Amino acid sequence: MIITSTRVIALILTSVLFSSSTARAASQNIVVLNAEGQPAQNMVVYLLPTNPANIVTSIAPQKAEVHQKDKQFSPYITVVQKDNDVAFVNEDDITHHIFSALGPKRFSFKLRHEQEQHVLRFEKIGHVSMGCNVHDWMSGHLLVVDTPFYAVTNVQGEVTFEHLPADDFKLVVWHPQLTLPDNQQVKSLHLPSDNAITITLQAEFDSIPVQQSLDEFEFLEGY
């Protein structure tokens, strides 16, 4: 009888621990709408947990790459977790000279078409604005965040975070052309929730610069 009771107690404890673990981590859907109530695509959404322990997860960081293709940065916006690498990949058959003069990391390097990629590590959080010294219409943006919970909205304005621990979060929606302080809208809330979270932006957007030149030329002297 003692053995049976011990086994029953062990099974109960295992069930409780499993249920508790399941409750601590769940998926969360978030929808971002613009000021007119339409889905907002290509918005950065990231979650900052209150408990610092929740920044450490078993989730592998997403591989971050910034491509130069058709004399444009692709994607226009890239997100990376702090202390991780970003690979710059030149897919054009010409030389690019990538630089950033502002933000948490300043850099300048040439990337010839023969080179496969150039890798940089980003150790500080913040917004990195990028350009090309050869093609001055090119512009791109890199956001470095101190959390593993980040994503970019799809055409439906949606992102989904898997294995989200239960915590009080600061939810940040960011875009370089969003006309709010620091280009972001912030909301505090407890997650995960049983329902999808909808965020309606309280501001309009500046125009995204045209990513092409009207003049066909290549200034390659010295490159």
C-alpha cells in the first residue's frame, strides 16, 4: 500500500509540474493595425520581459542577413538580438560600400561582388541606419534588441511568438518611418493571453525613400 501511495503521489507531482511548465510557455498572436485600422506590414514587434531570467531561452537566435540586391537593401528592415552577428551579402555584380554613421555601431566597408559576405557583431541595442557610398539612394535599417522575442509583421499585420513565458512584458512596435518619439509605440501587458492582442498605431508614417536612382551610372573609381 505504501508503494502504491508513493507512486500515486509521484504521478500527481509529475502532472502538476508538466501542467505548470505548459502554463509558463505558450504561443501568442499579435496584430498591428495602422491609424486607419488596416493591417500594418513590415512593423517590428518585440517583447521585453520584466523578469531578466526570461531573456535567456533555449530558442536559437534567428540568422540575420542584409542583402544588397538590385542596388537596394533587402530586407529594408532587419532585426537582430544583441551580441549576435549580421551577415552582409552582395548579390549584385557591382561593388557596394556599406556604411553607418549614426547609431550604436558605426562601420564602413566595401563589399565587392566576388566576396560572399561580410559579418559584423552588434553588441549594443539601438537603431542602425545604413547607406551605400556608391549608390546614395540606398537606405536600410537594422534594429538591435535585448530580447529573443522579436518579429516583423506579415501582410496581415500579424506576428506569432512561440514558447512565450508568462510575465509582464513591454510590447514595442517600431518602424523607422513611424512618426512617434523613437519611432515606436509601447504598451505594457501580461502575456501570454488566451486571445490575440491587437495594437492600433496612434500615428502616421513618413514616406519611405525611393530605393532607386533616375540616373544610370556606376562610380567605381578607387573601388
